[in-house]
Amino acid sequence: MSTTINKEEIQKFSKLSEEWWDVNGKFKPLHMFNPIRIEYITENIKKHFKIKKDKANSLGGLKILDIGCGGGLISEPMTRLGAKVTGIDASEKNINIAKMHSTESGLEIDYINTSPEKLKNFETYDVILNLEIVEHVDNVDLYIKSCQKLLKKNGLMFTATLNRSLTSYIKAIIGAEYILRWLPIGTHDWNKFLKPEELESFLTNEKLTTQDISGLKFNPFTKIWKKSADLSVNYIICSLKN
């Protein structure tokens, strides 16, 4: 069976699994990144599913699949917002950390050690989250195809990744890994980054229509991430299954 799993990438993140919830550890950049990701995702979900903005338990009833969930940094806040979350990851160590932390936090999240093409429960989801994952998988075409099969008709998929540009090489590779040491050297392979038009082509081939695309930009002075029209480094696409 064809697979999207890149064993070297899995081993890389498995070695760091103990640090997922250390806000000052190796995943500090993701903790800083989380607020804007959650804001973007919830805004688009509420708009699409016509959920009142001020409604408590605002994502109640929606089934969300968080692919490449790591230690659960997105799965947990989505659960707190009322969604029924399933988190999957190809690293068993990541899943064990995620299970342990959700139990300690009193949250019910269904964590499974698998990849999308191997998910056996045949359920479909209202929302699928692919956050900083496509640049780490093998066979992007199979990956998007597998995700599309797990998404309900009229469901949303959020795909966040990095653009393959000169700016991203300078900022995400040289800056973040070699100079600032925000990430371990070798975390990313610039050659596996996807240009927005390339990612949109993969999505379109699986009948996923782009609803919104936004850049995500870091302000080094305020230490805050914000939405931006600049897609040169980090960007996120919200797509709809037709």
C-alpha cells in the first residue's frame, strides 16, 4: 500500500516528543503561532457553518480531524471550543504524549497512531486540519487525496504550510534554524515547501475549492503573529469540498 509517511521526518519529531508542552522548549515557535492559527480557523468555521460569533461552546457538534496532531497543541483548544476532535499522528511517541496531556487536562480527544490513508474507521469529518504537515510528508498527491476522502461534502479543510521562496529560505531556514535557533537545524527541507499555486493545484484536483488564502506573518518587535496579504513565507488555505 502506498504511504505518505516519511520515516525520517517521524523519527525527527519523535525525538522531540517530550517537549511538545514546554512553552520555552523546541516547540516554542508553535506555541507562539497557535493563537493566530486558532483565530483564523474558528473565524472561517463560524462563517461557513453560520455559527453565531458570541455563542458559547461555539464549535459544538462539529467533528474535527487534526492530522499530524503532534502533542495536541491544536486538538486541545478545538476541544475546549466544543468540537469533537480526533487527532492522528504517524509518531507513536507523539500520540502517547498527546493522550497523557489530554487526560491530565480532563479533555476527551480520540488520539490514534496512524496516517490519513491508513485510517480505518471510515468516518467523515466536518473539518480537517492539516497544519504544518504537507512539507513533511511523502507523496503530497496521495496525502491530499486521502484527506479529501475523510472530509464530508460541504466540509472545510485548512492547510497551512510554507512557501518555497527566497524569503522563506532566508527567514524559515537560515533565520529560524541557524541564527535564532528557534527550531533544531534540519527541521525543514526547503525543497519540500509548496508554492501556493502548487498546493491549490493539488486541492483543485481533488475537487477542493479555495475559499480563502492568507499569509501569516511574525512581528519580531511585538512577538505576535498576524494575518497578512504576504504569502512569501507562512500561509494557510481554507478550502471547501464540493
